[in-house]
Amino acid sequence: MSSYVCILQNENRPTAWEQVSDCIDKQGFISNKEVRKILGTDDVLRASKYLKEWVGRGLIEVVNPHQGTKVRAYAKPGILQESFLFSKLSGKQTGNNL
């Protein structure tokens, strides 16, 4: 009679922060929408609470604080995103006021 040994490597799923941190490392910033995708939820408030907690702990910072919450982006501290250096003008634009 033969016997076999099966070793199951049960790795824990990375935490929400680990997944968000990895996403930020890959693309430079993250939004509420992307956090919801990572969490597997449509709950905007839940994602906002996570983001607020991470900001409070100094893990991330708001890249574009003067923008509305729907377009707000977050990055790790000290990483200045060039695409967010200059805010975009809102409303109709004409060549005269640029």
C-alpha cells in the first residue's frame, strides 16, 4: 500500500492596503473607484472610509485636493504626480484666456 503526502500552501489573500499599495506602485496613484474594484464592492462610503483611514495614518495623501471627490486621486507621500501639478480649467475654454 502506497501513501502520499499532500501539502497545501494556503496563502492568505493580501489585505486591502497591500492590494492598494501594489496598485499605487504600478500606476502612481489610485482613486475611490479603483479601491472599490479591489474590495469587490460598489459601496463608495466603504472605500472612502478606507482612504480616509490611510490618509490619517500617513500611508497616502490626496494628490489633487482642490478637485471634487469624484475625481480625487491618492498617492504615497512624497510622490509628486506631474499630471496633477496643474489643475485643469473648468468650463468652456477659449484661446484668449489661456
